[in-house]
Amino acid sequence: MSDPVLFVSGAGGHLGRLVIESLLSRGYPGRIIAGTRDPSKLSQIKGVEGRKADVTDMAGLVQALEG
């Protein structure tokens, strides 16, 4: 069985960052994908994969959720 994958939307915002920090501090065993309009905001967070994701861009959002 493969590890779980969790997608956190709005990861560049205050609440999204808190969610990611909480998951990391608790030792979440799976892969965390962080979606935000500006992935550069996530560059300093280790242990997550940042992807460009904007709910107003449906094609881009679908692409962000792939894999």
C-alpha cells in the first residue's frame, strides 16, 4: 500500500500554513502537497511539495491535483 497524499489548498495563507505546520509537527506519514497561487511563498517550508493552484483557474487546479 502506498503512503497517503494530502493536498492543502490555500497553503500560502495564514490558515493553510498553520495546517501544514501542524501536520509536519505531528509527523504526518504521507506526502503533503501544498497548493497556492504563489508557490514561492512555500519555498522555505521543508517537507512539502508546493504547486501553483488557483480556484479561479480550473485547468490549472486540475493540473495541480494530478498525481
